[in-house]
Amino acid sequence: MKKLVALFAAVILTLSTFAACGGSSKLTAKVIDIELTSEDYAFGVDKTQPELLTSVNAFIAKIMEDGTFEEICNKYFGDGTPTPVTSATEDPGKNQLVVATNAEFAPFEYMEGAYYYGIDMEIAAKLAEYLGKELVIVNMDFDSVCLAVGQQKCDIAMAGLTVSEDRLEYVTFSTPYYKASQKIIVKSDCTEFDACKTAADVEAILNAKEENTKIGVQNGTTGQLYVEGYADWDFAGFPVKCIAYKNGSLAVQDMLNGNVDYVIIDSDPAKRITDAINEMQ
């Protein structure tokens, strides 16, 4: 009898310890509030349409000056109400603005039903109106948006794009319109970054890891370049295994499932993803 009691007590203790270490299905995620990078978002314009680039830059200047950009941002960061955006069917015979995007990057672009939402999508709708064109949105994988523009399949890429040298092979960048950064997402019970105050503090911890540590990223993003290393931006990379996902939500969910240790992604999507996933837990 004593053996059974002891065994039962051991099982209870093991389950309690497992839950405390994040084994519970209710485990959530949190964003470490330290900016790891400093980036500019811009739109990627078809190189063969210099007149479109001129118009896009004039439009960006206009919406920055007249308060339109601030009004759009307030819909996603403040108390405003997001406006749904619809896409027409692509028709070469019509006067259209064809936008390449990856609608899995809230709050910049995402979908609810048949409607597009997000800062970039609302800008796209107003840009098409400014140009007197019908808006067509083509949703694709993130690492295809610049290529689609470079191959003249789309006029412009609007997808939370960070300005980078390698993307200039495919597009010409507009005037930057948004400051961004990368942040690291961890399980809610993770404490190893709690004492960190700077990006260097976070990087010191990551540099001490080995290849058995896995970091999830969205495929083709700055987060992937940051983890793997990118000489043009002086990213040295880390001695870890980088796991690329189609979108950030899949990466965070896989982290909660125990398949990766951390996720690194753009700051604003990091918050939206963790908030959405935590609400479902």
C-alpha cells in the first residue's frame, strides 16, 4: 500500500513540475520588448515603370502630410475601425494597379473572409484611387512578392517589405513609409531573457546557444536574415538551427508545441500573432 501511495505522489509531483515548465496545453507566448534591429519598410515598384515610382513617392508624401497615413495606422494601433479592401479580378484590358502581397502579416496585410485588411492594403486602395486605377491584389508567399514584380507579373509589392540590397535585383524601392524592428517571441514561462536591457544582451544569450537550439522565422523575412546572418546589414547570425515557416503564426504555434525554442519576427506582427494565439489557448 505504501508503495502505491508513494508512486501516486511521484506521479502528481511529475505532472505538477511538467505544468510549471510549460507542459500545459494553456501555455502562452510573450514578446521580449527589445528591438533587435532597425529597419525601413517601403514599397517595391516595377523597375520598368519609373513613372509609377514617381507617382508612388508623391502619394506617400501626400498621405504623410495630410494625416491620411496617421489615420490608417490609428485603425490598427488605436481606436479606429479597420476598413475592408476588395480586389477586382485581374484583366489586362483594364486600367489596373496589380499589387503583390502576402496577406499573413497583420497588421500590415491579412484577410478576413474575402476581404483584405491592414495598413498596406488600405494604402493600396487609396493609391489605386489616387492613380485612377482599379485595384487588384494578388496574394502569394512572402518570398515571391518581389520576384513577381521583377517578372512584371505585378506592378508593385506592398507586403511589409524591408528595404534591402538583395531585393533591389527585382524592384525599385519607394520612399520608406514605416520604421520597423525584429523582436524575439518566447514561451510565457521562459525567464532567460528577463534581465536583458539591450539587443546586445539578447544576442549574447543567442550566441551562447548551439545547433540543437531552434529559432523559427517567416520564410524570406528579415528575421531569417538576422538568424542566419546577412553581411550587407552586418548580421553575424547565430550558431543555431533556423527553421523557416510560411507565416509567423505557424512558427509561434510550433514553438508552443515544443518544436522550436524561439521565434524572431517583425515587432508589430509579433504582437498581433501572440495576442491572437494567446486568446485561443
